[in-house]
Amino acid sequence: RHSGTRGMASPRRRFTRRVLPALLIIEILGLGARVGGGGDGGGYGAGDASAREDLTRLDEDRISVGTTPSSPRVRAGLRDGTAIVDGTDPSPPPIPPRAASKPPPPARKESAGRAWNLGTESRGTRAETTKSKSTELVAGIAALEVDHSTHAADDEAARAIANAGKQTSGYADALDTSKIVFATFVSNGFHEFMLNWFEHTKRLGVDNVIVAALDEETEALCVANGIPYHSDKDLRYTFEVMATGGQPLHDPNAKVTMEGKAFQQIGALKAAFLLFLLNRGHRVLVSDVDTVWLNDPREWFERDDLPTRTDVSVSTDCLSHEEERRSRGCWGPGFNTGILWLRPTAPTIALMATWRDALLTTSDKFEHDQDIFNKLLRVEDDGSPASFAAVDPPLGVRSTRSSFAEADGDGRVGKALHMRRVARGIVLGALPLARFCSGQVYFVQRLPQRLGVKPLVVHTTYQFSQARGKRQRLREAGLWLLDDDAYYGRGPRFVKKGFIAMLPDDQPPAELIADGAGVEKHLAAAAWYRLAIRNLVAAAEATGRVPVLPRITCVCDRWWGDVLPSCKIPGSDVSPPFDTCPQDHIMNLPNMERAGVEWREWSFLDRVGEDARGSAALARLGGGAD
């Protein structure tokens, strides 16, 4: 029970039964997110400077109940302080079932004589795992179950992977060696992202596509959706735990890991798959399933001097175009294997075989495929450092002008190409960061727009809230293609009265989000947004509508390292504020979902039809900019 305030008694009595459970849910959503610093939690695991970023992503899912500032200037509406939540309020609803994804259109026409093979016989037995798990509760619901064990090696699987290629089925034989092969690989943990990846290749009219199905569930999904796949009985993921950076979208109760032999086996399967394609003479453009091809890259890879002269070209975690231009490529930060261009040269083939074997034999449980890839390029067989020497003219100098519009001063004839001679005789290219974008470059700094460059692909890195954070960013950018009619408020499956959103000018006080506001004011603004979103969700619950989250302005970036005193990630070009800040910068999205909250992204109403926009109610929940 609670007592009403003057002038609000009647509405509060009417709202009590529906609003208070919603307020309780939102209070448990991890409101103490550490913004401008490490992982999601305001408590558990946050801020450990030595923690690996991947493990931080797992730890961010632990329960984190935040506190709210008491200063009136950062409090949102609905007079929060007057509500007293009774401990006997009903528990939040169970985790809602996954909405049905819109199936892709019929498959591309394949060569005659090829037959689907479900591959229902599994090879061998699954590897044993040591029981070492951590399970937390969020609003009384089981949260992420993380398996921190070092998994025992599956020696039988390792031998099979090392000798794969003899028991294959699928569509690899139909691939055309005269065309670039667009490839990805996936196991059961990331099915939705694979479907989204494939939809984007079809949207661009890309053919010569292949998906490595690393388990029987994935193979069956490819068959059901008409997706060209490659199956090999010797290339099977054999661990029971899912090797992903967070629970998969379709299974919120899955056990996951990013440690030990389970995660390393995924990398070895990828390397063996790529080796199979290269040995058949294919030029391969492989990208992780959490990438989106924004524009057709084939002309660039067929004609540009960089990809046609290198053995391997790779995306980087570099955040600075200025540094890239100054150093003729970003060579200091780690290379990111989420986007790889591979030509079937002898050094490339040898590198893939060495990469596969190193992943199968490493004894370091924290060593991932990307770690080993970087080491192989930077350290010779004898342990000496690679020279990373610039490639001399004429090979290392541009002889044709780039066929794509470049940033001012880039792409001119006579310019040094972003190429280096690295370990093992590899001629390595650093893919330009404004075309082959990391998540921070594309979603936060928005460097392609600032530089006037057409991006080719975005990889959803530098983000939080695991798979839900990736999907949220793609939805915000209009790049998630799997949502059905009900998501957009159409058809019989949409049972709400409509949508509810905050007025566009309903934003924190101007001084909290001004240029140079600093960490303290940014945290106050983030708290303002979370309180406003709490009230928005409560109002949506009370009125039978779906909340559309507000556009967020951040005056601090977010990073896995220490708190950023300048609010800017070291080495990035663009300083905050960012006026389209990703939702995962300040909200714990997995906890919201587990608590049964349904929502839409801030850009939703800009992309839907008039019917959905017409059903949207606008509310002032935060007091406006003043």
C-alpha cells in the first residue's frame, strides 16, 4: 500500500495494481550500470582493469541493483519517492517466448544434382566438462549460467578436425572459383544472427555464399530456410556448453562459456573450414555472423590494389582514422578476425593450417582464436618478432585510383597502400576502418558519415549486453531484418493497444549533456534516463502499450577498461557527446528481458508505417529539457 499525494490520489489508486509491479521490475534491471568505464554491473566484476573484455561481457549479466540520485534535478516524473513497494507484490512474469522470426525468402537456385543432407548421425561422443558454474537470479528468474571450467580436451574431435574434408555434404561443390566466396560459420548459439547475415547478402544480390554448419541443429536450420551450407562430419562442435559471449537469443537458459577448449574448438573449426575452401582455389571473404554487409563489396575486392596484392587482409580494432592515415594502416591495435579476406596463396594456406593446429594444441584456457591469429602474424616460428616492414614500390604503392569515394586525401595514385610484410612470409593488408567498421566506429563515432565514406560492413563489437546488445544496435540502425509483423504493430499477433514514447524534447537538463560535461554529469544524465525509462515502462504497463525507448545522448563513451576521465576512449577520433548513444551504454538489456519487459528501440517510430505511428501515444515523463 502507499498513500497518494495531493492532486494525485485518484490516479495513483487507479495505477497501483498495474504500475507497482512494473516499477519493481525496473528497479531490478541493473540500474547501477558503470558508464564511462567497465562492465554493466555497478558491483559484481565491474572495473577490474585486468579483466579480459570477453569475460567482462559475461560478468556484466550478474545481478546489479542500482540506486538513484536524490537530487531533484535528475529525478524523472511520476513522483517516484511516493511509491512504496510492498514485499508481497507478485513476481515478474516468466521469460517471454521468442517471437517467431520472419523466414527468409526461398533459396537461391543451386546447381542441379545437389541434395540436402541433414547429417543426423553425430560423430563420436560429446566431451566431458568439469562442473564449475555460476547462476544468478534476476527478479527471481534464473539469469546467465556461466561455465567457468577448463574443459577437458576432446582428442577424438581434434584428430577429426585436423583431417577434415573427407566426409562433406552441402553446397561447397557448387561454389564458383571465378567469384568471391562470401562465407560465415555458426553453431547453435547464434542462429538468429546467421539468418540476419544471410538476409543482408540476399538484399545486396550477393551470390556464391556458403555457411559452415558446425552442428546438426544448424544444418537443419539451413535446410529449412534454403541457405547454402557446408557440412563435414569431422567439423562438428562437440561440447555441451554453448561457446558464445552470452546466452543465445533463442535460449535464455543456456549454459555458456568463452573459456577453455570449448571456445578454442570453435576457432579451430573455423580455420579448418577456411582451409578447405582455400585448398579448392577460392578467394574467401569470411565474416562473423554478427556482421552486416551494408553495401556490396565485390567491386572493391575485385579491383582495388590492396586486396588484389595481399595474401591476407584483416579488419582491426583501431578507432582512429587519423592514426590509420599517419601510420599507413593501423598496426598497433589487435587485428580482428571477424572480417578476413583470404587469397589462396601458399603463405595463406600455411597460415590457416598453423592457426587450426595452434588452437587444437594450446594449453592456455584464455587464448582465443583471435589471440593466436595475432601472435602468428607478429612472431616468427623461431620466436623472433616479425619485421612489419613496409612493402616497397611498385607493389606497395597505389597505381590505380580507388573506385570508391574516399576521405579527403585517401585513395590517390602514388599513395602507400596499407600493407606490411609480417611473419611467415605473409603480405598483410589492414582493411580501412571506415569501410570495415567496428561497432564503436560505426554506431558511436559514426566515422563513415563524418568522413563521407560509404561503409561496406559493420561488425557489432565494442558493445555490451552480449547478444541482446548486438541485436539492439542493429535494430536501432534499421539493420535487423528478422522482426515479424507483430513487432511492428501489425496483424492478429499484436495484442497491445499501440505504442507509447516520450516526447522528443523530453531530455535531461541541458547542462548534464553539454559538450565537456564530464563523468559526474554523465552519470547523473544516465540516471535520469533510467528513471525516465522506468516510468515509461510503468506507463506502458498501465495503458496496455509497448514502450518505445528514448533517444539517448551520452557525454561519456563506454569501455571495458578503467573509468575514462576525459570521457573518450584512448585512441579514438571523435569526442563525446554522442547524440544517438546505443541503449547498451546505460541499460542492462538481458536483465530487462529476463524481467519480462517488452520494448522497442528509439528509432522505431521513424521506420514504421503510418498505422503504427498513429497508434503511438506521446508522454512527458522526465520534465523536459528545462
